Amino acid sequence: MTLVETRTGTVRGSAEDGVTVFRGIPYAAAPVGPLRFQAPVPAAAWQEIRDATSFGPTAPKNPYAAPLDALLPDPDIPGVACLNLNVWTPAPDRRQRAVMVWIHGGSLRNGSSAVPLYDGRAFARDGVVLVSLNYRLGIEGFGVFPDAPANVGLRDQLAALAWVRDNIRAFGGDPGNVTVFGESAGATSIAALLTSPHASGLFHRAVLQSGAPTALPPARAARTTETMAGHLGVDATAAAFARLDPARLLAAQRTATSGGNPLTGGLGFHPVIDGDVLPVAPAAAIAAGATDGIDLILGSNTHEHRLWFVPSGLADRVGRGALWAATLRNRAPLRAPGVYRASRPDASPGEILGAMATDRTLRAPVNRLADVRTGRPGRTYVYEFAWPSPVGRLGACHALEIGFVFDTLHTEDSRLLAGDAGPRDLAVAMHTAWTAFATHGDPGWEAWNGTRPVRTFTADGPRTVHAPRNEELRLWG
């Protein structure tokens, strides 16, 4: 039994495989009653020792729809106190260790810190204090209302980072050396936090895995809320939504967001340019120097699109006509399919469309972000995860790299994407690079410059490739 005194009370953790783990620590009050759809407020202090040996409640959410539910486990832990976090530490003492804070993905409507893939023991084993957190999802966290603050889920993340600043020293972490890292919607959240005035001083480095700096103006972001209100037969206000049971909201949310996916579009949830948490669009703020002085790792996976295109059958259903229609709809250069075909002569139209969608939504924005930071304070390191999974035709799909970063290939949810053949040596290389970056800011490869070096994690190990597929990426500006 290990006790740590936080600012709100004492927590009891557990020893596991040579590290100490604390789970389900509240960083804010339960977002219920008058706190629903509102900015987070501090958790109430407690007098008795609080047990922190089990994961806390997860945010209200629907399960992943088939077929993704078979590939992406998403634990659902009941309870209302979903604003909680977990800490893995080599030892809860007063040493000054690097801290890494994981923000999970899931399109801002799925996911939690309880996913076994996100176990932080390997980071603690290697001398880093690892924190993971829950935040409000979907309509509860990213609904847009005229009578409530926007970006409530981002405000939750900010509250968790403030908790880290105020408490992590007692767990052996250095509040002056905090790296945030996240994947997919977690990376998009971090891109927003990088440009938020509310995040000043809360972290010092960042890793964005398969996520771009995107946000919508309020009118566009409100379409999902308005569509849900129509299904529910209520006004599109926080007051009206707060009178409804979470299960009823989730049913309406499932209906409203059932079409499309993160690459092909459709109604969903996004950070909002609200003039407060996000004064301007993150990409514009970064171009203006908002991230100056902060070192970044940015990257994506070679076949991001296959997570959505292959299990759903979309890769096989898309024909030449649909490929050309998508090219016109996305205002891509008319020569784009031919450019992609040149390096993929045997690819189906669906595979060509998926590669184009991956570059348009992820890889090209990553390169633009790295380009605008060139010559400014703060180094940028770019990677590509290219190891192909033997499962189905997933290849190096979206989310596959997470088990390598966390060195958790042994977990069942990692095997769902990676099978039993995930090379441990590659996991050690990737995990070591992330740990080194958090510790001293250098992951072990060349920083971005005019030659566009990309650290590529392949079946043969990591190697640096300069300007990979540059002709394709130039199509997107």
C-alpha cells in the first residue's frame, strides 16, 4: 500500500510489476446537475484515505459501431465522476522525473484512459511519470450551445493539466518538464491546447500522433447539436439538453453522427473557435508563432485510411466513378488519382481514394505544420509508422502505432490490430524515442528542415527517409 498526499486529500495506490499505480483520482467535480455542460470546477476535498486502485468512471458514450467495435475495445465503467486521471510512477517521492500526459483519441466521442493498451507501466519502468485522463465526450463535452461555454472537453483537459502542475511533484514528477501526447482526436486536442492562452505553462513539449490542428467556427460546429435537437424535439440549448437523460442524448447522438468517418466527413464533434479557449484557428495561431519554443513530434501511419476503409468494405465498394466524384468534391487536382496510381499500379480505386484522404486530412497538414515552424524557436521532429499489420488488409492503419509507443504489444487489444507478430524490437525503439523526447527533448533523429527528414518505423527497424512521397503531398499545398 502506498499513500500520497494531494491538495485535495490522500490517495492509496498499488504496487504493480515494480512501479506504483494510482487510478481514478478526481481532478474535477462530477459534471452532473448544475455542472452539466459547464466548465469543470475543482473536486471537493476528502478527509479519509481515498482508494485509488481501480479505474474511475468513464465519460458517457456509445460503443463503437460495427465493425470497429471488434478492433477497438472501449471499456465502459459506470458512474458520474468521470473527470478522473491515473498516475504510473517509478516511485512516489520528491525526485524530479519527466512527466508524460496521455490524451486518448476516439473522434471526441469514444475512448477512455481505461483502455488496456494505454497501460503506463513501461514508461514508469523507464523513469517517466505517466498520467492518463478522461474528459467529457460527444455532446456532453463538445456540444455548441448559446447558453453554455464551448469546448467543455478541452476545458476538462486543461483542468487535468492544472492538476498535474499542482500535484505531480508528490508522485515523483517534475511539473517543469511535462510532455503531452495523444493520438487522433487526442492529437487534435493537443493542437488546440498548444494555441490556447489557458494552457500557458501547463506543458513544455508535445507529441501529435495521427491528428491535425483543426477547429471549426461556432456556426459550423453547432450543426451536430442542432441536428440532435431536431431528433429529440427540443431547443438546441444546454438548458433543454440538461433536462434529458444521458442515454437519450446518446441515442440521438448515434443517429446524428452515424454517417461518414474521420476521413470522409459527416457530422461529428470538433474543437470550436470560441474566442476564449481557442481565440483563433489553431493552424493560423501556430503559423503566427503560438508554439514557438515548444518542441514537437508530429506524425502519421502509412495506411491510416485502412482502419475505416477495409473492415467496412468501403475499399472494395469504391469504383472509378466514385473516385473521380470524391476528387471533384474535395477540390483535389484532377491529376491526383493518376499521381497516386503511379506508385500503386495494382491498387484498387478504393485504395487510391483512401491514400488521398489520408494525405489530405493528416499527412499534408502535418508537413505544413512542420514547415511553418521551420526557422522558429522550437524543434520539430516528424515520423511515419510503416510496419504493416498481418491482420486482414489493415497494413499500417490508424491507431496501430499506439501499442508500440506504450510497449504494450502483449495486451489483447493490441493483438486485435497487430496480431501476434508485432516486433518487440520496433516497440522498444519507438517507446525509447518517445521517452527520450520527454526526458530531454531529442527523440534521436534529425529535426525537420529543408530536406524534410522523416523517421520511418518499418519492419526492418527505424530509418530516416527524406521527403517521402513528396510529389503526392505537393498536390495538397
